[in-house]
Amino acid sequence: MVAASFFLIANLAVSSALMGEEIKLDVSLDAKPIAANHYAGKAGLTLPDGWHSYSNPPASQYETPTALSVTTKDFKLVKVQYPKGVPGPENNSIYEGSLEIPFELKWVGKGKAPTSVVLSLKYQMCDDRTCLPPTSTTVKLAWPPKAPKKPAGVLKP
């Protein structure tokens, strides 16, 4: 008897319609501190139409939750308030559309603080047919936060 082996090789093909799809991330820190070196902030996320990411916490251990982290040494996310997800297509909890993640960030180092801090958002985007591999995006913010510049003057009509 001759044994035959069959191999199925699957290639992940991402159509041009999916390429470049990513979460839009807009992060801001309040200019007024909560306490010394401790600021409140917001991470605003916008997912492309037809796509979702898994909520935090996820409904299953096999889902990659949307998660905010700080990558700069001597900074700590003191508090992160993930919004509640909505029911997803597979009895899971997901984020769709736009959402806001309030957080608190604190510099816990000694000596002179750095002039910037980097935050990272890890996520996995899915549509109704497939999930893209987990990925992350980063944003660099000035530290400490500064109030927006006021206009030089007011023009009167």
C-alpha cells in the first residue's frame, strides 16, 4: 500500500480593500495635573467602517483585547477605564466605530523627567469574515503636557 500525503498550504491574502485599514488613534493629556507629575488623558479611537476590535476585557482568552500601555521607562498608567463593549457576531464583546478610553499617566522616575512619553495601543481588527493579525500603533506626546497657546489677540469686526 502506498501512503499518500496531502498538504494544504494556506496563504493569507489580504485584498487591496483591506490593506491600510487601521485604527485612528488620537491621544491627549490635560495641561493641568491631577497631582505632581500625574495627568489625566484620553485615547480616542476610530475603527474603519465594517471592522471591530475586541473589548477589554475580552469575552474569551483567545481574543486579543484592545489595550493601552506606556512604553517609556519610569512612566506608569495609574488608571485605564476601558468602555464596555457591545455584543459581537460570535457571542463576544467588541468595539465598533469611535470610542474613548480615559486614563491617568504618572511619571514615577527620579531626577529630571524626560521631554516626551510614548503610549502604545495593541489591538486586533476583524470584520464579519476574517481577523487581521494583532498589531499595535504608538503615539509620542510632549512631557509635561502644556496648555495650548492662546491667540496673540482678538480681532474685532
